[in-house]
Amino acid sequence: MRVSVVGAGLGGLALAQGLRGAGIEADVFERDPGIVARFQGYRLVLNLSGFQAVRDCLPTRWHPLLDEIVMDASAEQLILDPQLNEIGKLGAGRTGIVVDRQVLRHLLLTGLTVHTDAALTGYDVLADGNVQAQFTRRDPATADLLVGADGVTSAVRGVLSPHTTPTDTGVRFVIGRTPLTDEFATLSKAYGSKITGDGVSLLLGAMRFRTPPKQAAEQLAAEVTLPDISDYVRWAMILPPNGSLGDLTAQNAVLSRMEGWHPELRALIEQADPDNSTLLSIRVVKPGERWASGPVTLLGDAIHATSPTGGNGANTALRDADLLRRCLIEANEGRQSLLSAVDDYERQMFGYGAEAVHSSLEKLPAFAPESKLS
């Protein structure tokens, strides 16, 4: 069996790793001109199921390394005012495993065949049941299965399910990160909490590695090269609906909305890495009517993009990867046909994927009360 995976995000890479470990050929095609063409290095909180999914997709020899580059998540999820006074609670404290997306992505990339600068332009299902994908600037690729793991603007989805389109919630946010130094030790109660004031919300989260990733890889898995990165604070400011930066940089746009805020909060933004600060929009993709099962399917944000306020986007994509991996192993071992395996995956994925999107949108008003979908 041969599988073509379109998209080198966490879900697509986890699937490719899992298939590779089972002896199934998997090629990854990425539209970006290079693996590090854009920054993808923010912290994620994985629930226990999401973390187990990524473990199951990785070779067991890398499990000690994975365990060394994560941290336990535990936060009260308070609501604070701009002077860091507690004024409420968001809900029950959140637990799980904190990972850095950039570090995890480099681990998942290890040993895979990844073709960059390969934007998909279309695909054809051939007479023999195989599928041939066409790309810009490279030859077509033929496989038994094509998996669209290419995000909210999925080119694969555009052909497979053109009626399934992203919905813009109208919410914008600026995200960035700042090195975690002793200067910010007193902000610890704000990590995992929401700071609210002047029509905006600021969310903070700490990333503390048990061992620096580059050092951990050198000690535990010599064939793996991980980024040389230190502890940091991830911050995100949610702007009013349809907010924009105007002529300001992302960093200055945040500071302009923090007049009179606690000096340590302002210092946190002032000392951020400007290259890792950017404006993003919150768009969702709701799974609609299922297409007829065949040698093409979708995974992750390509079919069920969630609002980040739900904290379940990466978890659901990794769940997809592990589920599809298991189904395809059954097909490869002759326990069911390929089309039956894909149908089994899609039937389950559509159910929990739709629930993940719904759950994330239910939580969005707590952070952006005027969102279009609240």
C-alpha cells in the first residue's frame, strides 16, 4: 500500500510516521517552499487521548525523548483584570500535556519523505482505483489513498467536498512569544488565565521544557535533530470582532491596547520576539454531508477546523491520524478492504469531529462575546 499525504502539519506527519512504522509507504507533499518557511512554534495543550495518539504514531524508541520535551499542564483558568487582580473564573482547571508545536513537528518529520513546494492543483481517480495527485512544480504522484491534511484552506477538500467551506467567526487575535526569564516569575498565576480589559482579552501560557529539546535529542535519540529553543511564555490577545492592526506591527498593536496595564504585562509584550508575533483570524470548518467513500479522504483542520478557544484542534487532528493509521493497517494486513477501512475512519471521524467544532464554538463567547457565531 502507498499513501500520499497532502500537508505537513501535525496530523499529516503523525499519520505518515504511524504508517511508516507499520511498513506502509507514505509520502508527504507540502505547499510551503520549505519545512521552516513559516514559523509554527507555539505551545499546545494535548489531552491524555491526544498525547497517547501521537505516542502511538511514533516509534517506541522515541517515547523517552517525547516524554522529556513536554510538561504537565495545570492551570486554575482565572479571569484577571489588567492589574492582575482576580475577578472571576473561566471554569474548571485544565490539565493535560503541554508541547511546543515546532519541536513536536521536527520530531514527527524525522525520517519521512517530504516534498516541499508541492501545491496540489487537483487529482484523478484512475480506472484501477488508485488516485493520481497533480502538483505545481513537480510530477504527479500515484497512490492507493490520498489524504488531505492541508488545513483550513484545503485544496483536497476543494475537489472532494467543494460545498464544505470555512466560516469566518469575525474574531481576530495577535499571537506571540517571549523568553521566560526570572523577570516574569510573578506572572505565574496568570498562566492559563484570561486577562480582560478595554474590549480585549490577553491569554498567557508558559512552556517549560523538562530538558531543552536540542539537548534531549542529543542524549536520547541521536538520529533526531530538534530546535535549539528555551522556555518561553506564549501570549495571545483576542481583539474586538474584525479587529485589525492598521499600520502597526503585531507587537505594537497589542501594546497600544494595554495603556495603564500592569508593567510586567507590558514588559512581557515589549520583550517578545517580533518575528514570532502575527495577526490570525479564527475560522472554523464544520463537517457537512459525507461524500461517497473512495480513495481520497480528509484529516484535521481540512474537515473539522475548530476555534482555538476550545483547545481541541490539535487533539482532534492527532486522533484522526491514529484512527486512520489503525484502519489502514487492518487493510494492509488483509483484514478489510481499503475502501472499507476508509469508510470506517470517516464514519467515526465525522461524529467526533463535528462535536469538536461545536464544543469549541460554545467556548468562544467567553473570550470574544461579540463573535458572529456566539
